Amino acid sequence: MVFPLENLSELPAAAEKLMKFAGDEKIFLFNGDMGAGKTTFIKSLCKFAGVDENVTSPTFSIVNEYRCGDDKIFHFDFYRLKKPEEALDMGYEEYFYSGHRCLIEWPEKIEGLLPQHYIRIDIQVLPAGKRLLTFTKF
């Protein structure tokens, strides 16, 4: 599914489309260059899911946990990982297989550790600040 984004005001609609597209899938991989808007889109997605707290990039903590009602969302930023084994050390399996949503930035850093099934979100930067979001099920 392709979703062209003219401006940031369209992020809530994009979040809704992604959640409908995902169905019961809990693992979301966000791909895009630095500054493409991965964290910005994740903020909108969390708001749509019912997260009331401040959503920030877990660049230094690697994972943030957000509450949404009786559920949780885990937000990962693997940019700072030097090797995939660091994800093993943090117990990534407990998060990925917890049954809660996992939103993963820089998934290519842990490529061999990813579950078989997930939703891939590609964010492409276009001229004039526009974005093209592509959602793919694996």
C-alpha cells in the first residue's frame, strides 16, 4: 500500500491507514534515511493507538515503553548498535514475542534477529518536503 504525504497534517490519516493495513500484526519496521521522519510518524501512530504520554526517540536508551490502556507499545531505535549481539544482550526476544506492538527504527542493524512476519514501512523523502510511505506485509 502506498500513501503519499503532502504535509505533517496528514500523519493521523497515515497512522490510521497503517493500523488497518496491519490488522493483527504487532511488529513494525521503519525504514528511511536519517531525518526522513520515522520518529515523527511513530509519534502519530502511538497517538492513534491511544498513547497519552510523550513519545520520544529511544536513541540512547534503545527502547522506550509506552502505555495505551491495558496494552503496551515498545519503541526501538537500533541506530547506535554496533553489532546485532547487543540486541541479544538486551533481551530483544522478550519484547518481540510479548504480543505487544514493537515499532523498530533502523531494523537493518538486527536483520538476522527479526521475526518472520512483520509490517515494513518505507519512508521516502520527495522534493518540497513531501514523503511517500509504502506499507508492505511480510
